[in-house]
Amino acid sequence: MPFREINSKMVEATLAPGRKLFSQRGAMLAYRGEVSFTPNVQGGQGSVASMIGRRVAGESTPLMTVEGSGTVMFGHGGHHIQVIELAGDTLYVEADRLLAFDGTLQQGTMFMGSQGGVMGMVRGQVTGQGLFTTTLKGHGAVAVMAHGGVIELPITPGRDVHVDPQAYVAHHGEVRNKLSTAVGWRDMVGRGSGEAFQLELSGTGAVYVQASEEKL
């Protein structure tokens, strides 16, 4: 794993020749050694279609390529940081939650409507999360940001997990999601957020939930 947790709000990455990382611009706090930082318009190993999707969704988070030999400390906005290790599976995460990730991971973009049909689109409109979400796939580590710390909840067949959409951070595995309502439409009129909406996740995998309903 290239990331070492210094505390709940800072991580340190170890770089070696031939290995690169990607991070949010402005997330570097300090570094040792011979390290270079290069603005990366495309970000990761995404395709042109991935770039277009992110722009349509308004999620074109500026990234930089980090290379060299040494150690780099990352943090941003005092947010809590969670390191997630991927072993060949796919992580689904909002672009603005990404602090840094291993350059070995393949980056893409997924239209949320493909997971839950129309409800996936409604989720983006109602919760403020984009219609597109970023995907990272392969073997490597990802550092994501959240408010108030993160807990990982397993998702298994027959044991769905219901999450407040504002507390959702990311998920991985063979998971389907849909937006459900806890009360009738008339009762939701005038409510900006809250438990009237629930994000229901089913299948096999895990979801990461932050200890807050505050957006980044």
C-alpha cells in the first residue's frame, strides 16, 4: 500500500522510480526527496469519453501527477481521510471526494442512471450528487475524504443497507443502488434533505458512510 495514515486527516505516500500517483491539486502538504508534480487535465487512465462525462456532470476535479523518489504528505481542508485498498475490484466514488490514488488503477466514469434506471437519475438531482460518478478499478490504494470519519458497512445478499444519501461516500463490489422514499411525496414538499430519502444498496460488497450529512 503506497499510503500510510499519519493521523485521521493526513496520509503519507511513498514513491519509487517508475511508480506514480494522482492527487487533487493543492492536496500536497509536504514532501521529501526528488518528487515532481505535474498538472493532469485528463486525470488517471480515463478515456476521452470519461473526460467528457465528467465535464457534463460538472465533476472535472483538477488532478496532478506525482512522480519521483521520496515521500509526500497529503491532506485537504481538514477533512477526515479513509484509505481503501482495492484487490481487482471497482470503487465507485464522487470525484470531489478523491484525495489521491495509485497510478496503477484504471479510472473511468459511470452514468448513475445505469444503476437503478430513472431512480439513478433522480438520485443525482435530489441529493446533489452528480449523474456521473468516478470509477477506479484494479489493484492499488485510494485515499478518499469525508466529514467526521468513515465506517465500512458490508453488503451481502438478502441484507441490504439503507444509507442517507448525504452520508454516502463510496462503495465497491457487485452492488446495485436505488433511491427510495421513507414517506409520501406530499410529506417531502419543503424538505431539502434528511431521512425522507434513502439510498438502498443491495448485492455483494461494501459501502463507506461518513459521520455527517455535510457535503464537501
